[in-house]
Amino acid sequence: MTTATNEALLARAEAAAQAAVALLPASSPLSVGAPTQNVDELAIDGQAVRARFAGTAQGEVAIVVTADLVEALANSPMGALDLSQAVRPALEAAAATVGPVVVDPGEVLEPADAMGQLVDAGGILVPLRTDEGVVQAVVALAVAVEVTGGPGGDEPRAERGDRGRPAFDLLHDVEMEVTAELGRTRMSVRELLSLAPGAVIELDRAAGGPADLLVNGRLIARGEVVVIDENFGIRITEIVGPTDRA
């Protein structure tokens, strides 16, 4: 690995950590430490969430948290909360620093296993420390492939056509979950606990704006809400292409 390549990897990992740190649940502010590939330097008693991403780049991202956060999520006033969902905004923010990508649901692993796997894939580990210097979390990033186009580059996915396309006819009778979404918002646990009948939650969608249609959580179309025999429905107004989804 050349010095220039190494510096680029370190800078990319630091950017991923900077993007993730603001979205990671923590009891006190965290700062980004020095990147490393030495797993032994960052021994943490807790759990890790590792996820693969694909889009303009392919690779893996992981976030390691301490047992304190894992325990707090398991004993939340609202019941046990999923660790993968709790750190997903931070995972997506870290992966997005390499370009438009889609992050898979991820899996929960032991910290040493997750960090070791990403380092073996050429990844970089970045600790997140408290003001006292205690490591409270780790962000790990490994980029395996970057998709490029043009002369001499890889052929863009959108232009590959049907060469080598799987036999999708086999999937025609497979049922999938279709969800209509009016909008989203993010709330802290404190705000959620303060909700009461009559409370109004503002969503990230203008009044009269289109609703999203998702298949297995992936955006495929947008449309307007209609009423069909006293039931709500969606009239499709736009089909979302792969580029727009990313």
C-alpha cells in the first residue's frame, strides 16, 4: 500500500467517523480519535453492528458500542430496543461519505469479530472517545469496489442491460410486503416518552405531498393518497428508478 493510498484510506475513515459521531447514541459528547488497524488497541466490552453497502461503491461499515448502551437499549422504558435500528442512522451516515449507497440491515457481532473482519478486508478503525479519552465506540469502514464509468473504467450498472441477468420468472409468485409511507421524523427517547393523546408529530413531508411506496423497505414509487370503498389506497404518480433510490 503506497503512502498516498494509505492517507486516502485514513482520511475516508475519519470522514465516516465524523459523519457517524453526531448520530450515535451517547451519554456524553464524543470526539474522533486517531485511525488504526490494530484491533487490540480498541478492546471494547459490548456489541457491534456490521453492514454491507452497495451503490457508487461497495464495502462494509461497522459500529461498535459499549455494554452500557446495549444494556440501556435492552431495558428501555418502551421495552427492548433493537441495537441495529438504534445505530442505523450512524451506519448510513458513515457509508454515505463514500457516495450514494444502500446499506443492508446489518448483523450483530462480537466487537473483536466485526473489527477483525473489516481490517482483514482492508478497513480502518476509528475510535470515538470521551473528553477523558475513554473509547466509547468505534467506527470501521472498508471499501472493496468503487464503480466507475467511461473509457477504461467499469461499465456502469445502468448500462449493463440483461447480460447474465438471473431468471426472475422464478420470483413471480413470491409475496413481498408493500408499505405506504406519509413521511418520517426522528425523535429522542425523551420526546417519545412525553407523547400523549392529542400530541401532533410533524413529518418531513409537505401537506399534499406524495406518499412513498416501499417494497420490503425499499422505495419503488410515489403516489397520492385516495379512498377506495372506505379504505385508503395509493394512486401511483411516479416510478422511482435505481438512481433515485440511491
